[in-house]
Amino acid sequence: MSQDDTARAATPTAVVTGASSGIGAATVRRLRAEGYDVLAVARRADRLDALAAETGCTTLTADLTDQTDVDRLRGAVEERFGGDLTALVNNAGGAFGTDTVETGRVEDWQRMFDVNVLATLRVTQALLPSLRSGRGGDVLVMSSTAARIAYEGGGGYTAAKHAESVMAETLRLELAGDPVRVLEVAPGMVKTEEFSLNRTGGDAARAEAVYVGVREPLVAEDVADCVAWMLTRPRHVNVDLLVVRPLAQAAQHKVVRERD
């Protein structure tokens, strides 16, 4: 084995999807700090270029709802990591719209299932062989507390996140006996630059109102810290599910807001 091969074998490797902003970008930063060789994947090349300049990560511009791009990702993992992948962080996702089930746009529901469920499925299927090889690996699914409850105006998103969570649970059962851990992080209220803005169709005032009066919502770095902790546990420790909320959020529907 060459010196380069030896160094590569000793370095943990990770793919992080949805890496251009928010939790994904914060996770790339944190895993780089932990010594991971990271391949950051997202649709926006300019954001990825800036992240690469900041962290030294490798990047791939891809739309993970497109199987051709997922196949390109599989090829990039083979080329960059020699097919030996330590961790897959399935972070790509999002919420679109706040309509009721009765008035919801089918296109919004389709988009939420495409990015939250089917993209996770496509990427996991593509990279499982690399996660099984060598040292064994981790599939981490970024779900949501929305995967554990229903609420008005969130039918499409909660349905998609329930499906993603069940996929993780099923995969854990199916991989029992394999050297692959299946981990799930379910964040509650996290204030990022884009999540609520995307959900409200770009309405900045409505997006900001989500967090009004909440003293300290979670930020992306809080969730990235959870991801890093889960991935760096001893190999025999499988953190099936980590639910993380800000102190001000006792449950999905119970949020303490301060008044002026």
C-alpha cells in the first residue's frame, strides 16, 4: 500500500447532501474540523465554491432528484474515496407551502416527496456498496420533529418526513448484521437563512415571524454538533434517533415566546 493509500485509509470520509447552506454547510464545516475528507453536494455551484474555499472540502454540483446526477455522485465517491465511504449525511430536503390538505398544491407535495424522500432513497441506494466496504459506514438521515407529529398547514412536509423516518427505521432492520449504522436526527425549531423563507414562498416577513419571541432557537451549528457526535461514537454504539429542540420548544406545538 502506498503512502497515499495508507493516509486515505486512515482518514474518515463523508458525503453531505444539501450542503450549500444551513445545516448542510454547518455539517461540512464541523466534519472537516473532525478530520473528515468531505464531499459536499448541492445544486448551487457558487455556494459550494465558497464552502470549498473556506473548508477545503471537495464539491459536486448535482440535483439529487435526477438519477443521472446521483450516478455522477456514485462515480465521484469511487474516484475521490476509492469507493470506501465512512458516512453519508442525507441532509437535502425542504418544506414548500403552508396550505391545508384541502387546498395544497400537488406540485408542492410532489416536490417535498422528491427532495425529502426519493432523493434520500436514490442516494442511499447508490452509496450503500461504498458504505459496506472497508471499515463499515454510517447512513445518517436528517428528518425532523415533523416526522413525529401532524399539524395544520404542514400536511405535505410532515407526510414526507414521516416517510423519510420510516425509511430509516426500515433500512436499519434490513441492514442488521451488516457493518452499517443507520442514524436519524430529528431537529425541531432551527433558525437558518432559507428554510422558512422557502416554505413561505419567499415572504420574508412571514418567514421571520416563525421565530418572533423565541429567545434562542436552534441554529445550524447546533445540529451539526449532534451529527458529529453521533458519527464519532464507537462503532458498536448506534444512536437510532436523536430528537433535538431548543429549550423554548417543549413540543412541536408548544413554543414559549417572549413578549415585548
